[in-house]
Amino acid sequence: MPRFLSTQAQIMKKHSIKVVLSCAAIMVGITGCKNSSLSSSKNISRATGWKINAKEGGFQYNSDFKEQETPPGTVFIEGGTFTKGRVQDDVMHDWNNTPTQQHVQSFYMDETEVTNKMYMEYLDYLKKVYPPENPRYENIYKGALPDTLVWRNRLGFNETMTNNYLRHPAYAEYPVVGVNWVQATQFAEWRTDRVNELMLAKEGYLQEEALYSALNGEVEGTFSTEAYLNNPESVYGGQIDSLQGKKKKDSIPVFAKRSSGVLMPEYRLPTETEWEYAAQALVGTREYNNYRGRKKYPWEGDYTRNGQRVGRGDQLANFKQGKGDYGGIAGWSDDGADITAPVKSYKPNDFGLYDMAGNVSEWVADVYRPIVDDEISDFNYFRGNIYTKKAIGEDGKVKILKDSIVYDTLPNGRIVAINLPGEIKEEPVGEEETYLRINFSKSDNRGYRDGDPGSSRFFERFSDDEDDARRMYDSPQHKVERDSTGKILRQYDTSNFRTSLINDEVRVYKGGSWRDRAYWLDPAQRRYLPQYMATDDIGFRCAMSRVGSKSKTKNKSVRHKKAK
């Protein structure tokens, strides 16, 4: 009898297991259906229930977009909180960068400084598309040329660099110098358009041959990202229809939009806050949600020499080590250079960025002020905003500069092209955009809360004579004009009563250079120079904002998991 009961129990146990397994299979099926439903819901509107990207028409959207692609030549810099400003002793007593707590959004930054080879590609493009032998285009190419005379010194022989540094292949991977701030921003705009052209060709919106059509003289226009987004039929001199790629359906042109997720944000100069954050690379000293100590240089430690077994004693950057010592003695060149050095000659910091100390100093986007006003902003801090909008014509469409070129004459008499043919005309924002706003009230915000009438202690608001008004920043005012024959007339400010060199056109540059002592290698150090000037020890690198998520790697902590 007990044996019979045991057999029955085994049969019932097996039956129970089958039931459980069947239920589990049903649940898996239900869950699978649910997940299948969720996976297809990306093309169903949660607002209306209508289909998205339906073949019949309706709302079209890139539902398959994952994340921004890393732009050419850059590395990803995950944003975060850090202490901006000098945390070491201020032996110079500048008091121009007191520590403030700031937060930076994620962005991309050039792995290296822009090199001679990279800048020569830019010059080659301008020369082919806008031939300087054509009087109409003469100043486009000439205005982009670096100033090679920056190498000259009254009591030094540097003619070899004057004649060879920019163009000789021996210096191809050296950082470009002699480029002023205005030229650096123009290079970034050109780079934006060339990269977006490539992205459109990769995604099938353009033929690959279209990339070289302007260079080869096959079209009389070129590509502008903003013009393409606002009036795509205008690019390539109105010949884009013949340059359409595989996405073109029959005779219907298909253009990418901002919502297509194909075009990248613009290349630009990094803000001072971004540059300093990237140079410090505190991510290498992170422990959970804190930093382990502070860093004096972009690398670990308080010294400029390598302390590791391999390469011990070598300098970790290219800088002036003492009076008359730019690179050690023969046979023991401990930093490997006397002037600039090829990029990637030294180890990168913890973000993977090279030469964030030494080699050349670098332009950043900010207008210089000795005060960082963190009471107004501690998020993406930047001084230099000038808000513009696209000019609209009488026909209600944006104005495209089809044949005209907008030039600017710099205070030193140099002429640079601000707008090239085919680009959109911009104008300052007006009352339509500023009326009853609380976040900004005018187009030009460079002097906000520091030198404008609302913040200056000595500004005489009602003075009849502007020159006699006591202003916080009373810098020299040189004038450059042209007479009726086109001759440049330079009028220097000879006043003996100017109180400062600071105005709205002086820009910050960061990082020590091959000419500087180790003191200037601290990422918090900041200096300024008029934006139209260039030197033999200032270069630049580009940055690009990241759109979308802050991080590329998903945080696996419980509090960051999606709610179920």
C-alpha cells in the first residue's frame, strides 16, 4: 500500500511540473507579445495613436536614432561638476579666476590641436572654390592665411620657420600658429559644412561625387549646412537636384532635415569652462561621486617630469624650462622640442586629449573678464553670447547670400570674409524675441553684469561726452577706415588716459605653450589677447556639443533603471 501511494505521488508531482511549465510558457508568450508590442510602438504616436513613418504619408520621424556619432577627429568628454578656477597659489596676484563650482554638459573635443596639415586642407578648399586670382574672391583666401611673420624676432633668427613652418611636410603634424581668433572660428564653420556634406553622402542624400563637385568646378556654388536645412534647393548654386543620392525617389528630391538625425551640430571653439574641464580630466581621480584630491596639471602629481620607470625624468609637456632652456641639452632633449612639437608627442590626459598643457596655448570662445559671475550661471558658463536670427526677405523666405560676400575689416587692417556666397544672412534678434522675456533682453550680452551701465560702478550714464564717461573698461579705440580710392587709413588711439586693454573683442586663451614656464601649464590659468591678433605660440582646437544623453555608458545602479 505505501508503495502504491508513492507511485501516485510521483505521477501527481510530474503532472504539477507540467502544469507549471505550461503556465510558464504561456507567461513567456504573453511577455513576448508585450515586448513585441512595445518594440513596434516606436512607430505609433503616444499622443494620437496614429502611425509614424506610414507609407501613406503623415508624420515622418527618425525613430531608429540611437545616439550622436562621434565627429571626425574628436573624443567624447562626459560632462559633470568640477571646480573651475585656480586652486593653487596665486603667486601673480591676478585674482582673475577665483574658484567656482560649475557644471558642464557633455561635448566632443578635438583629440589634438588643429595641425598645419588640417589647416592647409582648409586653405586648399578656399583656393579652389574661390580662386584668389579672381578679384571678387581675392580677400577670401588672403583673409584665411595664417600670419607667418609671427615667427620674426628683432634679436632672433627665425626665418626658417617664417618660410617653412606652415607648408613644409616636415611640420605637417605640428599645431598651426599665426591664426587669430576670428580665423579660428571661420575654420570651424568651414569644417562643419564639410563634415555634414560627408554625412549626407554616407546616408544617401547626396552622391559621393557631390563632395568634389565644387572643388572640381562642376558647380558654381558650395554647401552650407544652414542653407541646406532652410532652403535646400539653394545649395550648390541651385544645382542640388542633379547631385541627389540614392534616397531620391523617381524625380522627387528627398532632403534631410534636422529631425532626420543625420546632420551634426556645428564645430566651434570650446568655451573656457569646457576647455578647463577637459584639460583637468578629473575623471581619472574619480571615486564614486567624488574626486580624490586636486590636480595641478592635466596629469597626476605635482611635477612636470615623468616618474614612471619607462621614460623617467622626461618632461610630460613641451614648455620653457628656464631662461634660455627650451628643450634641454644636445643628447638629452628631455622634452623633445625647442619650438612646437608634433601632436601626440606626449601622453594624453585621462580623457584621451593630447597637449592640453604645453606645445601651444589655445584660443577659447569666451570674451575676457577678470570676474566669473557664478551667481548668474553655474551651468555651461560662457561670456560672449550674441543672439542672432535668420534674416527673412519680403517673400517670407530666409535670405541667402547668393552672390554677395560680407567682409569685416579688423582693427589691424586685415580683411576677413564673415559670410561666403550661399550662406544665410544673420541679423541681431530684436524686440519680437526679447519682449517680456526674463532670460535675456538684448542681442549682445558680452558685457552683461560686468562693464555695462547696469553693473559699472563709475559709468556716467548721462554724460554728454562719451570719451569723458568713466567706464569700467576704457580700452584704446583704434579706427580703420577706407578712403574713396580704397586705401586703408589707420588711426591709432594716442590717448594717455586709457585705463585698461579689456573690451568686448579680447578673447581668452588657455594652456601654457613652448614659450611659457611651467607656471602657465595649470589648466586654470587664463590670459587674453585681442581677437584680431596672432602669435607664434597660440593655436586652437575645435569642440562640438553633444545632443541627447549625458553618458555613453548606461549607469547600472538601481536608481537609474527605468521604472517598470
